[in-house]
Amino acid sequence: MSPSTFPLLLLLVGASAGAQVPALYEGADLKLGERLIAEHKCAACHRQKVGGDGSSVYRPAGRVNTPGVLRGMVESCNTELNLGLFPEEVTAISAVLNRDHYRFK
């Protein structure tokens, strides 16, 4: 490795370390997840269920404490509300929620 490529290597390593996501969410389509959250009015449903701005639905008393449990909760909404989401759509929604609220690594 030439001395001139070393700074580039450090930059690449640093960038990938800062963008860590759980293996479950690697490659998830975040734009799709954002679109589905808006389409299915998830925030409005959460406001109706828990009141206020709906944000208290996130991290309820340690109930959602791993990426897999988070994905399972989204799948529960899918089933309970008969949304008809495909597995990759459930994962996309979960990945957005992880990015915006949970931040599991």
C-alpha cells in the first residue's frame, strides 16, 4: 500500500464504522420503508393507540430490545391490521424505525 492510499483507507474504515446497522437490516430499502410508513399512516395509528405524538410507542418498558424483536413488532402490526406486507417490506419498515428511534447496532 502506498502512503498516498493510507488516508483514503482510514476514511473508508471510519465511514463504514459510523454507518453500522444490525445484520438483519443490511441492504434494507430505507426509501421503501419510509414510503410504507407514510402510506399506512403508522404515526397516526400510534397516536391513536398511545396518545400524544405517538412516540411513547417506541421502547415501551424494555419490550423492544433487539433488532429481531423490533422486526417482530412490525410483523405483528402487519398481521393485526391485515396490511399484506411482504417480508422485505416489514424489514424495510423495521430498518427505518431502527435508524430513527432505536439505533441498535
